[in-house]
Amino acid sequence: MENTCKTFQCNCEECLCSSHIDHKGAHTEHHEKMVNDFKKRFWVSLAFTLPILIFSPMVQLFFGFSLLDFKYERVILFIVSSIVFFYGGWPFLKGFFNEVKTRSLGMMTLIALAIVVAYVYSSAISFGLKGKPFFWELATLIDIMLLGHWIEMRSIMGAGKALEELAKLMPSVAHKIMSDKSVQDIPVSELKIDDLVLVKPGEKIPADGEITEGESDINEAMLTGESKPVRKSQKDSVIGGSINGESSFTLQVKKIGKDSYLSQVIDLVKSAQSSKSKAQSLANRAAFWLTIVALSGGILTIAIWLFLTSEPFSFAMERAVTVMVITCPHALGLAVPLVVAVSTSIAAKKGLLIRNRTSFEEARKISAIVFDKTGTLTRGKFGITDTITFDGNEEEILNLAAAVESHSEHPIAQAIASSNKKNIDIQNFKAIPGKGAEATVQGKSVKVVSPGYLKENNIDFDYQKIEKLSNQGKTVVFVLVDDHLKGAIALADIIRDESKEAVKN
């Protein structure tokens, strides 16, 4: 329900800025307080509802029991119901004033109308007006609406936590290069456009920018879903929040705050989470028209009973109040937030981000699905798929390559290293920038290198075999022993075990 959310949901724009980590903590704390407030109001109101139900004549008649005449029964009902009305009903009364102020009558107005009419009329009954009180209807309506909004706020808070996880991708400290070339650690929030920052191996990049000195492999999987590290060199752009590889470089800051890539992603997620479904829009429109119907029905009822019958005013008023109270849809107030919360929760557990709720509802009509391979049907991490031998055997090639790559932090190197569990001592490990690595293994000079290294050194290989693997989207590295080509290893993003079943179904 859009108006409901506007009444209770914090829309602090600063929360979208990736540099406002402290503010995001306060934002989350604010949501938690709101959830706890609804929870507390619900349980307190429910506790006071029990004596209201017991003392209500209608409930006694329905369940077939009767309490002994109690002199102050109506006074007790009035006092306890007043507590439920003012304490439990306050969020809806406040929401009513907000809707009137913005001229957007909706569910808050409808609920407030029902509980105010029920309370005022029942209070008049308690002090002498003839008729039957509606205190139990008042209390149960407030309880159900509080429960519905408690569930809704928990869903909203869950969405806020998802945004927090995105914000955590940004580091809190940056190594700023000062004018005298010294390096000083400062909070990321203090970075400015054109500042120079040193990014060390394995660190998260603190801001969107451009490399001015050095080169490295950047892991952008958490932001773009691409599992293969991207080689970046001078004048290349990098994204804040991505992870640097095994080389350091100097970064010139180009975007900060809400202009950054990560903040735009957060903005997109926030927009998706706050989008309303057809059911919510329908419920809100229904609430508006039901408010009109309730008012019109109440006025029409009292007019008919007063002018077309001989019944007294108290009788006509009782009928009018009955119409206005039952017009408020208890089920609508609980069902829509419950459905939204449960569907969002189930989708999140299944790893599904709902970008547009209306499209999500239309998903039942889908007849074909197009998958983005990386991280969807695959695990998002490299693994060996093929081993080609030019001279030697597969086991020897894998053992030698794994020994060399065990000293490298590169994702491709780690994939090769993890394929072999043997501990082989190596000496003289050295990275070959942009081309691979080399080391001395069991007295032999072993290199694990890219195709570019072979071309630079005029080393021939079977182009057909390698081209076939490359056309399949696989990354190929070569193993050289004492500068003699021994074989090649092909790696790719490993397909998930459950992908076949998912596609099949």
C-alpha cells in the first residue's frame, strides 16, 4: 500500500550515497525502531483486547456465556478500549492526518474513519446513549491492522538490509597520495574529485576513477557478475567496490557519492524494492472508494431510518455506525502486506531480486527464459575444463602448473592450484606482468603463461585446438618447462550442478 509506506517509511536520500556508511547505520536503526514500535503496540493492544472481548455482550452471546451483572462493566470497557484506541490506533490516526494533508485518501483514512466512529459512538453508549457498543470490533480491527503493518515494516527493513550489503562493498579507508608524494590514510567519505589514491594488492577500490600509473587484474564479479578478472592499465576506468588483483596502481578519483556506479546500483535496487504491485495499487484504490462508500453509506443509512421509519435517533445511529465500521476491510489490511512480505522473502531466499513487482506478477505467463551465463547457471568461479598435452602427460603438466600458481593470488592461478593437492616445493617465484608467472620446480624452470607470451617469443603451438577452446569462451594458459612447450590448460566458469535441472524445468 503506497500511502501506508509513505506514512511510516524513511525516504532519506542520503542513504543512497555509498560514502554515508554511518548514516546508513542510523537509517537501519530507525527502521528497527519502527518495527519494534509496531510489534510493541500490537502485543500491548492484543493484551488489552482480551478483557474487552470477555466483557462485550455480543461476544458473550456468540459463545453462549454470561458474566454476573457488574456495576462498572461499561466503565471498564470504556477505559480499556480507550487505551487500545489511543495507543494502538495512534499510527493510523497519524496516517489519516498525513493523507488528508497530501490529499491522497487511502487505507489510513479508511481505518481511522472506522475506529474513530466506533470509539466515539461506543463511548457515548458507555455514558448513557441507548444502543450496543462496538468496542470489541474497534479493538480487533486495530489489532489486525497493527499485525499487518508490523509484517509490512519487517519486509521493508529486510529490503534495507539488502542495501546495506551493497554498501559494504565499499572500503572505509583510502590511501590518498598527498602533494609531497607521501601516502596518508583517510576516510573514503573525504575523497574528492581528482584526488590520487594508491590501491594495494588485494584491496577494494575506494572510488570510481581512472588508472594513472600501474596495471592490475580487477575482480568485478560482485558488481557486474563477470567471474573473469579484467585487465586494467593506464587510462582505464575502474569501479569503486571492485577488488584489486596482485599489483598496486595509482587511481585518480572521477566519481564520488551518488554519482558512483555502486550508488547508482543501490538506487536501482531501492527503486525496485519500493515499487508497488498491481495488488497494492488495487488495494489502495479500493481503500479510497471504500472510504467514500463508508461515508455515503453511513449518511444514507441514518437518513433512511430517521425519515422513512418511526425508529428513534439512537436506533438509526447504531445502524449507521454498523455500516461504517464493517466497511473497513480487515482482510484487505492484512492480506496485501502479508502477501508482499512473504513473496519478497521467498524470492530473496531463492536468490531472486524483484526489480518490478508488476512484472513479477506477470511472470506466470513466461514461456521462454534467456539466461546471462555468468553467476546464474555457473558458480562464478574458475575451474579446469580441458588439459592439452604437446609433450608429456596431463598429470605432470597439472602438477607443475599447480606448483607455480600456488604462490599467486590471481583467480585463474588459484583455480589451477586448487586442482592439485600435492605439496611441491618451488623456488624463485616471479610474476610475469600481464603474461603469467614462473618458478623453479624440482630443478626445472616452469612458466605458466598466456597466448600473448608465446606470440611475443615466437613459440609455435597447435592453433586449431586452442582456437576451438577459445571459441567456447574458455581461457587458455600454456605450461613451459625449460622454455619448451609441454601443454595447455583450459579454464572456464564452472556450471552449477543444479543448472541442468533448472533449465529442464
